[in-house]
Amino acid sequence: MSQAPETSFHHEVELSHRTGPLSLDVRFELTKPWTVLFAPSGAGKSTILRMIAGLAAPNTGRVALRYGEQKVVLTDTSRRIMIPPHLRAVRLVAQRPALFPNRSVILNLQYGMPTPERNRQSLDKHFALLDSVVELCRISPLLYKMPSQLSGGESQRVAIARAIAAGFGRLLMLDEPFTGMDGVLRDELIAGLKEWQAKQGAPILMVTHDIGEVFATGAEVMRMENGRIVAVGPAEIVLAAERERLLGLLGRTADPLQG
């Protein structure tokens, strides 16, 4: 088994933004392999990911990624720094997957992969990576379908697979990635992503409003309320009140978030 690369990361995000009814003022650091940003729908989670990815500009803020010995400032409004999205080495799997509609699934996967050299070793490596990603995301039956033929959950799995095939870069961000997936498939994909992350050495930042998904990941949790981060830590502590509320609504003695 290959060992995880000897790398470290310490990513810093400070963003303040107002648009319409949305008001964001968030500051956090990413130091864990997997972090979940938890908040209700419409709280601005997707906007935060888009600003980290460079797809939207904050009113004021700073995004800096440290990976190994290298620190790169991606956004700093005080210094008028705004690195274009394609130069950020940040992967974003959006809530609505942006697959190329005129390319089959397999061509979507290969689009972001490095072009292999014309020799046996390079080609073998290319197709080994493709096979492993296809297996991880359980999309083998979908390879020759067009995006219009996929369900919402299938499209999400293909989008995740494409991001993995292209390489995590310095950060992989997932926006409600398990929508439309059953629990068994979700748990298998989470396990595969954890293994892949360990090999890549770069963190995952996921946003969700689903408490079951949070507990399934076992990740560090940042809980957001009214546009601010109000608690950071293990899900059992940070989401204790939400968990009790859900159990009360279900009216069960068994814990639906376990097992």
C-alpha cells in the first residue's frame, strides 16, 4: 500500500460579504483532513465555496493556502490580489454539477486529466488512475452515457470522479455532494474519499445542511449561524443540540445517525 505524502496544510479564510439579504462575516482555518461547514439551506455556504474558488469576489477578505513549505495568497482585497480560478489549484464540485453536455461521461473524466505521453508506462498509469476513480465512484455503467441521461445523484458521482481524476490540488471542495444518493452508496463513497485524501495529502472542505451526512464523514465541523462561524469541533459536541432536536422529531429511542 502506498503511503501518504509527507505534506502539511494550514489554509486561512477570512471573508466579509453582503448581497441582498445575505450577510457573511466568516473566519476559519483548515487544518484537518476533512472539514464540514454546516448550516441551513440559504445560509451562504455555496457562496463561501465560490469565493474560495475565485468564482466570486468578496467585498473584503483574504484566502491563503499553505501546503508544505509553500504559502500562496489567492485573494486579498486590501492588496487587490484576485488569482483567476483556473490558477488556484482548488477543485470545486458544485451542488449542480457542471458537466460538459456534449461529452460522454468518460470524456468528461479525461478532460481534466494530464495528457499521457505516447509510451506504454504513461498510458498504463493514465488508465490505472481512470479505473480506480471509476471504481471509487461506482460509475462503470455510466461511462458511455451523456450527461442528459444521468440522474442527479449519478451526475454528482461523475463530477466527484472528475475532480479526483484531475487531482485534489491544494483543496477539494464539495457542495452538498451526496444529494440523491442512498445511504449505502454514500458511505462507500465517503470511505473511498477518505482513502484518496490520505494519499493526496490535501484537505476536503464540504458544505451540507444534512446532519446525517456530517456524522457519516466523522469530520471536523464548523457550524454557521447568521453568516458567522459560531462553533468548531467534533460533530458530537458542535451538533449536539441539532441531534437531540432531530431525535425528538423522529420520536424514536434508537439513534438514526448511527449504524
